[in-house]
Amino acid sequence: MRNAANRAVALDPLLAEANAARALAYARDSEWSNAEKSFRRAIELDPNRSATYADFALWLLSVLGRNDEALGMLRTAMRADPLSPDLHFAMGTTLMSIGRYQEAATECLKMPEEARLAKQCVARTRLGVGRIDEAITLLQNDPNPQSQGFLGYAYARSGRRQQAETLAAHAELANEQALIFAGLGDNNRTLDALRRMAALGAQRVGIYLNSPELASLRNDPRLPAFRVSVGLPN
């Protein structure tokens, strides 16, 4: 990915999309300073490209816990592209990270029903305010396989621990297991799943650590060393 992005920038250094792609490659490799410079360069070249703002907010600012900056970035983007589902998803996700669930729900409900992450987005806001049965219903009817982890988390939170364990046992992806184990209150297995996720890049681990579902890990004494080990700033 890095090589392809670098070639694209070399061919056309004024192409915003190429600079944004290079930023994502830098972020995947934990080169946070270079990633930020590339994102800002992409915005400078095309300040109306909403995808750049959404990626900058989700894949760098939120990863590093800079949620207020992420919200500011997304508000700027929405002035140019108020109907973008990606921006509403990013805004909703960021608001959930700081516990502003009602505002997050408003953003999630602005996404078209057929959008890939729309049901998951709404369901997570329901989880955040304790409306777990509503969240389970939404997630059970969500065709997006990424929602299985959140469903397992919801089962665990509702006391349906055996159903959560069953989903975890059949989960193919470590991120699904991380969510389910967090719902079960098992920090050991949550951290183990996050370690396996690190093969996909530190930024993916950072997004999960910034999520409200994994809030129980934030006071774990092992977390600072773990963050450093996967390439995240402590």
C-alpha cells in the first residue's frame, strides 16, 4: 500500500487522493507524524474531499485519542458535504467515544438505512444508554458480518453469557473476539485478541481502544506497555 501511494504521489504530487492514501499507509505503520502531514497536505490540495476528513478523523485523530480535534475536523467537512454517510458515521463513532450518545444517535440516524454500517451505528448508541434489547434486535437483523462482535458484546452485557461465548468461539476475526471478551469483563482475553489485531496495524487497535465498549481496559495497569508494544503512543 505504501509503495502504491508513493508512486501515485510521485506521478501527481497535487492529487489529494494520493496524499490521503499515503497518509493511511503511514498510519498503518504507526508513523503518526508523517501520516498527519500527508492528511493535512491532502486537505490543502482539496478542502472539499470529505473522505479525507473522515479518514483523518477515524484513522489518526481518534486512534490517538484526539477526539475533540476529530469532531472539529468532521464539522468542517460537513459544511461542504452534509449528506455524506461516511462523515455521519465518523461523527457518530467519535461522539460515542466520549459518551455523547444522544448526539451520536442523531448522526447515525442521518445515514441511509441501506448504508453498510447504519444499523451497527444506531445499535451502539442504544447500547451506550442501556437499551440493550433494542441494540440486540438491530444487530441480529444486520447483514453486515462486522456486527457479530457488537452482538456478542450486547449478549454479554445482557447476561446472556453462553450466547456470547458461543459467538466468540465461532468468530473468525480477532476484533469480534475483543468486543465479546470486553463485554464479558475478561481483560486477559480482550488484550490477547487485541494483540492478534495488531497484525492489521496499530491504528485498528487504537480505534478499538478508543471505543466505549473497551472502556474497562483503560484502568488496566498493563495498558501503557501494551500500547507501546503495538506502536501506539502511551
